[in-house]
Amino acid sequence: VAVPDKADLPQGTLDLLILKVVALGAVHGYAIAQRLQQVSRDVVQVPQGSLYPALHRLENRGLLAADWKQTGSGREAKFYRLTRKGRATLDTETASWRRLTEAVRLILEMSHAGAK
Amino acid sequence: MNWWRRLWHRNRMEDELEKELRFHLDQATTELMAQGVDRRDAERQAQLSLGGFEQLKEYCRDVRGTRWLEDLIHDVRYALRTLRENLGFAAVALTMLALGISGATIMFTVINGVLLKPLPYPEPNRLVAVNGVISTFGEFWGFSNPDFSDVKRESRTLDVAAWTYGGGTISEPGNPEYLDGRQISFDLFSVLGIAPMHGRAFRPEEDRQGAAPVAIISYGLWQRRFRGEASAVGRHFTFEGKVYTVAGIAPPGLQLAGDVDVLTPLGQATEARMQNRAARFIHVVARVRPGVMLSEAQADLAVMSRRLAQEYPQTNAAIGLVARPLQQELVKDVRSTLWLLLAAVGVVLMIACANLASLLLARAISREREFAMRAALGAGRGRLTRQCLTESAVLGLGGGLLGVVLSTILVRPFVASWPGILPRAEEITLDRRVLFFAFAASIVSSLVFGLAPALQLPGRGVERALRVGARTIAGSSRRLHSVFVATEIALAVVLLVSAGMFAHTLITLSSLDPGVDVRNVLTARFPLSPTARAKPAQIGQSWQEVLERARRVPGIQSVALTDIVPMRVGENSIGYWTTAVPPPPNQAPIALASSVSPDYLKVMGIPLIRGRFIDEHDLIDSPPVVVIDDNLARRAFGETNPVGKQLWSPAFRRSPLLIVGVVGHVRHWGLAGDDRSHVRDQIYYPFAQVPPPMLPFFSSVMSIAVRTQVPPLNVVEPLRQELRGAAGDQSLYEVRTMEQLVGASLNRERFLLLLFGVFAVLAMLLSCIGVYGVVAYTTSRRIPELGVRMALGATAVKIITLVLGDSVAMIAAGVTGGTVAAWATGRLLERLVEGMRPPEVSTFAIVLAALVTAASVASFLPAWRASRLETTTALRQE
């Protein structure tokens, strides 16, 4: 069963963004959604329907681990943190993302120059 | 967390999922409310941003990776529930499957133990049997002792060991008793790779003439005579009049072509045959040396046999040597029978599957609406198929489990009822391989019977299925039904014709004349007492006394001695020719040679055709005479009268043999086997003319045969008492009436007929149930249609014809296909089973008539019931 793709994010980027947010410190699902939205200045509209399946998938793959902890308001929430494997994945994924975007940028500028 | 833990903690995970999502909602709501949205709106917006709550949960569950297992558990529960609701169906299905699978499992257990498992020796694939081979005659196991010694000494590729039969009487400690024995070369144990349980194997210096008598005794004998005491090693016992020292105890279950109680060193034997290169009585087993290929061993043997043939042309010309894998050699007699039975059982299982498939198909069609509903609620086609297959797998595995339980109970009785010796019978156990087979058989069966209904599932046209309801049958499913039933009938025809062929063969064989008058004849092996054999000069006298004492037993009419009893294992054959100029060595025709006393013809009731039989005047100092059977007479002398002519057989006797009479042929190799045997000529010669050096040996292998006026088994005890001998160490063993021996010669055929008969009846029953089920089902679905027809004026006869029309086509297709398949099977059986007669037209006629009648009755019942329906009732079912 496919998760409905409400995101305008390229395929696979949601996982990378989640890993990045979690890398900054243990955090629960709601906060991840908020953080993504704020940091991207509302450009990235996090599809909340796919956030949780993505979190659970990352947890199953061993990239994230979770603990139940008290929040500031005293409620219990599921806090995600990065595992060692998750950090390694984040590093390689970030590097490859950089390479990719750089390559895309180069191609786009080349075609611009060609049109002149 | 691995998937197993995720599955295990399913409830906790559900709770946590709920809690996590709930937290998200609450957080979102609180935040919205802080921005001034009122509570109800805030809750609504939060909900919306997250999407459908339950749907989201489903997505989260999907990524757990345990989905398939949860579904499976769900499907299994559902399947069990539906089966429980339909107990009758479940019972019928499980019974059919359990019977089919247990049959197949029993047969596979036997095949696994006898044919497939490696022999219980280290590196069993290096063990071979060495056979002799003559181009005109074929392969034979016999080695002479000089040949064995030469091969053993010269072989560079094989470690060679030997054994031969050597039973006898034990007289101390305890009562005299006949023991199955073998004489073995000292290294037989080491070649096989086994060690005695206690004590030691023989030493090379014990395997020679004049060495002190030592023996290895069986586990059974050790328990029986020595109470299983460890001190038995080194103790003494009297066997064949000689005092033996126990050197070792054999491992339990040791067999050498049957049970063995005493093993003695072959090299200690002093009989004349030990030096005779023409006396081939030794079995040779060998182990291919490490690093040697079997082909190299064959080449080695070929070189040795050529050298022997050059050096000893009289005895060894034209004889080759060949090594055969020991395992194949041990089981070659039963291999084809076992596979044949597995095939037959497989056919029964297939019929059961076809039957079940059509039952399940009928159920699937009744459940069309249920499935349409599930499809409408969002179940994918794959998901529904999976559920259907799970249901049949539950049935299949349930049946399989019952089948395995049944086979554990039945496999021993089956092995015990095997006619004759089943080699390696003690190795037949239900092991992991058998369990795997049963499991695979169950799964394959469930696929076979579950696939068709599963493929019938509504994929498209859900709304049509929902709307129409369970009333019409799609044409395709009706055709499928017919295919299953036709298949069942075809398979049943194959089994019925096979059974018919066995019956026909058995009747034909039983009516054959065995060549002897089998009524009131008793035979038994009867070795002369070892003390009497020790004095060769008096052996003749001792035998005379035996004959006289036996004749005195009330109820006994006449008594004879013979070394060969018709249809019993154990024979002696010699080459012969009709001129003084010998043919090339080993090219001479071969005849079965029996050494008998004068009354043998009278006791056995063999007809005298020409001349006279052996009489009291044929003694050691009179000219050697023989009596031949009519086969030999015809082959060697054609139409001319052989009486007065001569035979030559130097390996047997230097001087020519005078033919004094011709008698009828005796089917020595059994009613079934005699026509196909290599040795069909027969020669009788007087026991009184056996040369004196051979007499002690002959006296240890003779049998006694008596003709009685009373039921022959009644004289066994008086005869045993009368013949105990002065020392009490003479006894009768292998006591059989001739009727038993003739009957036993057909045991294999009778056993196969019984099994095939049972299978065939089962197959016929199953296919009739199948026909009935399908016709009853399709008719019940057509009742509204039939109602309309009746309302429009169709008569009862018309209705019956209508309903029968379908089943007739079905039965006709099955019978046609079955006849072709049965004919092919018949040709196969003819090749596989000794003495099998080709399939007869009459067999087909009887079988087909029976099957068609039964199937018609099965399909007539529902048709008749339909025709008796009230029109209004039928219409109301609309």
C-alpha cells in the first residue's frame, strides 16, 4: 500500500531531512514537523501523513532509536534519536545530496549559457 | 527490534502507536488554541493536517514488515473458523487427505530406508559387490574360493572380503538348535568398516585350515545363550560338533543377506569345495581403496579375470568380473516393486486432491458473494487469493499431520506383511527426510486442490457478483469441475486396470502345473548329526537309518532325501553337454542338479515319462546314472529317445553319465519365475553315488521330504522326535509343506494384487463420490432453471436426461483418457513385474463396465431427485 505522496519534496528527501533534524538532539514527532516547517521558512510543507510512517521505517531500519520521555509540559512522548548507523547514513546521504545538487546546478547553468 | 519481536510485542506497539499519534494531535490542538482558535476548530484542523487517523495507523503498521505474518495468522484463524462451521466438509476433506498422505508417507518411509539412505557403514559409496559375468548367461554372485584368494591377493584397487552360508547346530550350552550362520573371511568386518560390540574381529592367522575354532556370535544369540554377560567373550560352545571359542559379539542388527547368529572363519573350512575352482559358492564384498575411482577398479578386475581365464581355461574361460555398488546389489530385487507401489499410492493421493479441488471449487462458488463483498471493501485480488490458498494449506497440513500420525502406526505392520525378505527392513524409520516428504506432499497437495478455486475469485465485475448473488454458475467453473471429475475417473481406470491385470496374472499363474503333486508333502532341511558326519565310512549307513526311522512314523507314506527342494532358496547348477568333445568352457548349457534318494519321485509325485527313475541298485560302485527332465530332453535330444544316451559334465564327474529316465519338468523357480529363469533344465542323480570325500559336506545340506496320508503338519513333531539322533543333536528346520512353498512363490503377485485392489476400490469410491458431489452441486444450482423448464412443460424424464447429459460427457472423457493411460501403464507393468500378463480386452471390459455403472448411479441420484421437485418449490428458489 503506497503512502500518499502529498509532499512536493523529491523522493527520498524526507528521510534525509528527518535524519538531519534528529541529529541535532532527541526530539519527538510533532517537534520534527514543526522544526522542518520553521527552518525551511514554510517552503517545505511537511506532509504529516507521511511523517510517522517515515519515522517508523527509519526506526525499523535501525537508523533511529526511540525512548519514551517526559516533555516540558509533563506528558510522555516518543523521542527519536540518531543511532550510529543513522549518523553514518546521514553523512553519506548528505554528501551525495550535495554532489547531486551541485551537478544539477552545473547542468542548469550550462544550458543557460548555451542559450545565449 | 527484529521482526519476530515486533510481531511478539504487537499489542504494546499498537498502544504506543496510538499514544504517539494522540500526542501529536493534542500538541497541534494546544498550539492552535494558543493562537486563539477555539477548541473544536483546533481539534478539527489538527485532525485534517494529520490525515485519516486510522488510515495513518495502517500506513505505520505496513512499515513494520510483519504485515504478511499478521495477515497469515489472521487467515489461518479465519480458515479454522470456516472449517469449524462446516464440520462435515472438514471431516471428509481431512479423511481423504490423511489417507492419501499416509499412504504416500508409508511408501516413502520404506523407500527412504531401503533404497535412499546410505548403508550404515562408513563411506558406504566405496563398498561394492563383485559379481561374475558370462555373456550368454548374465551376472551371478558366485566366486570359487581359489578365485577369491587370487583376486584378494592381486587386486591393487580393492580390499576384498568374502562370506558364504554356513549354518549349523549348536548343542552346548543349552538345547540343540539350528543357527543361521555365515563363514566369513577374517577382514569382512574391517572391509565393511564395522567392529564387534565386545571382543574382537578375526585375525588373519585364524582364517586358515588347522587354526583353533573361533566364532563371532550375534547380539541375539549372546542374549539368548549367554544372558548378555560380558564374560561370554572367551567362553566356549559346541557348534557342528566342534568346540568354538567366542572371539567377539557382533553389533546388534547385523545382517548378511538375512539374519545371522554365528560367524566363523571361512579359511578354516576343510571341505573339498574350498579347493575347487568350479565351485562358486562365495559372495565377495569389497571396498574401493582411497583415491581409486570405481572405473579403475573395474579395469583392475577385468585384467584379473582375463588372467584367470588364461591360466584356468577349464573353469574360468569367458567369465568376467564386475563391481556393483553394494547398496544397489542388496536392494535390486525390491526396487521396482517399491517405486511401483509409491506410484500407485501417488495416484490415489492425486484422486483425493482432484476430489477435494472440486469440493472446494463448489464452496468457492457458493462463497462468491462473500468474496465480492471483501473485494468491494478494498481487499486486493492477491490478498483474496492468498486467503484462499491459506485455507487449503490449513486443510492440507491438517491432513498431512493426521497422515504422519497414521503412517507412524501403520509402517511397521506394512513392513511385517512384506512377502519374503525386505532387505534393510530394520533401517526403515520415520526420519527428518520422511517428515519433509510428508510436509512437501501436504503443501503440494494443497496447491493442487487449492489453486483452481483460488483462481476462480472475482477479480473484475465485483458489482455484478454482488448483485447477481449466488445463483448462476459461470461456464468456466462448470468446465473446471468436469475436468477434475474426468481426471479422477481416468486415474481410477488406471488403477482398476492394473488391479485387474494382477488378478488375471494371479489366476493364470495359480492354474499352472508346478510339476509336483503338492498335496500332503512335507519338506525340511535336515543335516546329519555332526558326530555321524565325522565318520565318513558310516555316513551312508546313518542316512539309511534316518530313512527307516522316518518311514516308521505313523501317517508317513514315503520318505526321500534331496539337496534341493523345489521353489525353496538354495540350489546347485552344473554345465553339461552331450558329446565327449567339450564345448568352449562356460558355454555349456546349465542344468539344476539334485542329488536324491530313490523314493524322491514317489514323494514329490513327479510324472515319469520314459525309462526308470534312480533306484536302490544305483550305488557308488555301479556306473553313474542320471535322470533328466523333459526340458533338457527336448533341448539336447529333440525328438529322439534320450534313454541310454550319455551326458558329460567333468566339473561334476569324470566319467560320462548314463541317462536312465526322463521325468516331468518341475517349476523350481516358482510358478511366476520359472518361465523367465536362466536355468530350466533339470538333472537328478543318486545321493548314493556322491563321491565319499564329498559326503560329509553333502550330509550337512540335505533335506528330507515325506509324503503323508494325514495333514502333513501333523507329522512334524513325531518326525522331529524320531530323528533327534543318539546325541540329540539332529533337528528339522525350515519346515514347509509343498503347498506353502508353491503359495509363497506367488506371494509377491498376491501382495501386489491385494494392495492394488485396495487402491483401485478406494479410487473408484473416491471418483464416484466426486461425480456425485459435482452433479448434486451443479444440479442444486440449476434448480430455478429446471423449475422454469418444468413450468414450461418439461417431463421428469426430460429433466433427468438434461442433468445426466453433463455427467455422461464427463464420464466419457474420463473413461477415454483413462483407457489410453491404463494401456500405457499396462505395458509398463508387464516390464516391471515378473510373469505379468499383458492387459486383456476382457480386463478392460469388466473394469470399465463396473466404473461406468457406479459413476452413472452416482450421477443418477441427484438427477432423479431434481426430477421429483415440485415446480412451485423449484421456482420459489429464484
